[in-house]
Amino acid sequence: MGGAVVDDGPPGVKAPDGGWGWAVLAGCFVITGFSYAFPKAVSVFFKELIREFDVGYSDTAWISSILLAMLYGTGPLCSVLVNRFGCRPVMMVGGLFASLGMILASFATSIIHIYLCTGVITGLGLALNFQPSLIMLNRYFNLKRPLANGLAAAGSPVALCCLSPLGQVLQYQYGWRGGFLILGGILLNCCACGALMRPLIATKAQGLDESAPPAATEERPKKKLLDFSVFKDRGFVIYTTAASIMVLGLFVPPVFVVSYAKTLGYEDTKSALLLTILGFVDMFARPLSGLIAGMKCVRPKSVYLFGFAIIFNGCTDLIGSQATDYSGLVVFCIFFGISYGMVGALQFEVLMAIVGTEKFSSALGLVLLMEAVAVLLGPPGAGRLLDATHQYMHVFLLAGCEVTLSAFVITLGNFFCIRKKQEDPEVNMEMAVTASEMERLNRADEGQEADKGEMPGGKENGTVDAVMPGEVVMMKEKGEEGGDENKML
């Protein structure tokens, strides 16, 4: 892997917004489906595992918990590996790990072996696929990025609708050992998806200006393996805080809605149908939300659309807690599927808009690490509340309050801390483009590029000749003391 081509292309490379990007999108669709649906799909084998190893349901539930913990908690590790080796090799090795874990688990002789093989090894393999696939998707799409993120996110409900019935068939035909073995073979498709992640290559027209000094084109600052400077960005801190609070309650209703219906006296098949309804609505809500977020009049305000999606989800939980019959739960699942799909389609689009392309890999890894703690605390905490009160209403109310609180954090935080303009009429505006372009501007200040003027709004009027239309541009405001405040577009 040491000789792998790192897909950290030269700054200024224009996102193709199509072409091979559609193949990258297809790979990301499959990877997203495996990553989010697999922890839920393995639950169909729990009864067989309970019988085989003479354990309780809480013991088998740790399998899905460990899978999710690895998916979220190894975010920084994935960021380091991607920044060191590139997306394609990391994903292909991750596919081998994901497959190997399930194959080894098929020979397990205790539940601990299942934890280590399915939970740790397969979970790590899925994590090494999930994060790099999102990074590559956001490199290949810019103008159509919201739609691409929405389509890729739709892989989760589609895979869940396919993998759960498939798991039941495999268990019936081959038992849990044969099912694990076959699922391990299916996960080898992650390697094929990783092979699709072709690094972007700068063409001569997209590269830096030929008139620039050789040092400007050859010397590039060494990229950090994990860039903690994102925590200096107010937008990132607000987003991370809101996302961590949101995850505490976001995944609670899908976990408990089936049991809620059973306590109301409905049969197992009818109760399980609620998740099918939720997944079906979610399947269409995600690409539709991406399409709306990509509209010219909406995209600059995507963070507010994301805030609306979160508060929509939280209010759905609060109102759904009052459901007393099956029809009420059906209505709840429909609206929850819409809001859940909107959140899933917009969460990484908003993060990308906040931090930009260059820091996205580090930012994504750190966000997932913070969310991992909330993922492990949310459903178990709701379960403890249920044990204490024996009423599902309180569980849904708690989840709704947590999600709604996160909506206020990101919306009000963005409005008051990020978008607030300084009243000083002499505020100077500058555009922060790529790192290489900033280096060239610094050289211009020192007189090394005499033919290039200052940026607009500076001491002299000039132009920036290497700003590519595919690059994410972030606005900064300079106050009297020279401090910068990020302003999310």
C-alpha cells in the first residue's frame, strides 16, 4: 500500500459532476447500504445464536452495538488512512476485512468469537469503506452534490429491505453458519466498489497557472493525517455539537416502534410491517431531499433546511408518542420516514459545505467519533427509561426532546454565531480558496508576483485567476483586529 496513488489531487481540480462520478455514486450507494443496514440485518440470526450458545437477547444485541460502534468510533483512524494511502486502497482492504469477519464468525464456538469477528473485524471493514466512499463522492460532485448525497443515502433503506429478507431465507435454508458464510461472500462486493473510486487527475487546463513560478506548482504543503484545525471553525463545532445531541434520539424510534405496536396487542407480522412502511417512505425521501437541497434558491440555505429536517423529526417523535392504535403508528412511521430521510440526505452535505473539500476527511472522522458515544448511549438509555416507566410514550418523548434540542442548537448557532454580520462599515471581505492559491497570494504580498493584484475588497483591486468553478468557496469576514469568522454559504 505504500506505493498507492493517493487521491488527494492538486488543489483547483474541478469536480466533474458526472462522467465517472456516476460509477462512484453507484459504489457509494452500495457501501452506504451495507454500512447502515448490515447491523440491523444480522439481527435475524439472533434467535439461532441464543439457542446455539445459550445466551440472552441482551448478549446477542451487543453484536449490532459493536458493529455500529466500530462504524462510528473508528472515524479518525479512517481519516488518517485515507490521507496517507488514498480512498481506493483503504476501501479494498476494508472489503477484505468485512468479508473475513463474517467468514470467521461462521466457525465461531462462543458468543465472544461472534463479538470479535462480526462486531470488530466486519465493523472495521465496513468503516474503512463507508467514510472513504463519502469522501470520493464529494470530490466527484459539486454542483450536483446534494442530489448525489441524497441518492447515495437511499442505499440504506434499499439494502435493509433486501438484506433482512435475504437473511431470513439463508437462515431457513443453511442455518446461521451457512448464512454468515454467504453474507461474507456478498461483502466482497465492497472490494469491487472500492475499485470504482478512481482518483481525480488534474488536466493541464485545470492545473495551476503556467505563468506561476515553478515553486508554486511543485511545492505543496504536506497534508496532515488528521487535521484538528477544524475545531477552530465555529461552524464545525456547532455542527458536531448538534449532531451528537441529535444521534442520542434519532435512532430510538425505529428500535422501539415494533415493540410499541406489540404492547398495543397487534400480532408480530403486523407490527413488523411498520418498519417496512418507514423504510419505503425513507427510500424516496432521501433522493427527493437531495434534489430540493440542490436548487439554486435552497442550497445557500442548506443548513436551515437541515435544521428544519431535524425539528420535523423531533416533532414527529413528540406527536407520535401519543399514538394509541395501529393507524396512529402508521401515520407516525410515514412522517418519521420523511423526516428521517431528509436528515440522512442532508447531514453530510451540510458538513461538506461547512469545512470544504480539503478538510472533509478529517472533519468526517472526528464527527463520527463524537457520534459514536451518542450512538452507544441513546438506545440503551431509552431502554433504561422504558424499564423504569414501562411506558413507550416517555421513550418517544425523550427522543423527540433530544432531536428538537439539536435542531435549535444548529439553527440558532448558525444564525447568531456564524451568519451575524459585524456592524463595522469598513469590514473587508476576502475569499479563501485553495491552500495553493493562498500561498500565491502571500507571494504576491511579498512582491514575488508583481503582475498579480490584491484580492477584491483589499488594498488594491485585482483578480484571482485560478479559482475553479468546482471548488467550494468559503467567505470570511475581517474585523478591526484582524480576526476571522467563518461564514457558511
